[in-house]
Amino acid sequence: MNNRNYKKSIQIKNIFFSLYFLLLLIITVTPNFYIGISGSPWLILGIPLSLFYWFAIAVMLMFGLSVMYLLEDHFGEIPREGEDQ
């Protein structure tokens, strides 16, 4: 991969994950959906829907961070132990 494509790939990764985490932030701090489901009697995997909402956000956040870490490692953005920075 040449340097130009490499930088473009990193830029696309940064934009994608910025939008992904911004969307998660908006979902988390916007109470409209949560208020709408807070009195719901529905269960998902035996968990009330209002709690499942928060678990789903946590899982999506962990997934996003894991994928971002793997991509940064693939692109060489994470220095190996003992390397000069």
C-alpha cells in the first residue's frame, strides 16, 4: 500500500469511528427513546427492555473500541513495546 492510500485509509477510519462514537453518544444522552421504553413490560433474554438498552450501548461501545484498536494495530499506529516513538 503506498503512502497516499495509507493516509487515506487512516483518514476514512478516523471519520467512520468519529461518526460511530458520536451516534452512540447521541443515543446515550438523548433520553427520548429511553423514557419511551422505561415502563415497558417486554423482556429480551430475560432482561427488561430498559436495562437491555444500556447493555446494548455498552456492547456496541466495546465492539467499536475493539475494532478501532485492531485497525490501528494493523495500520501501525500503535508503537510496539521498546520502539522509539
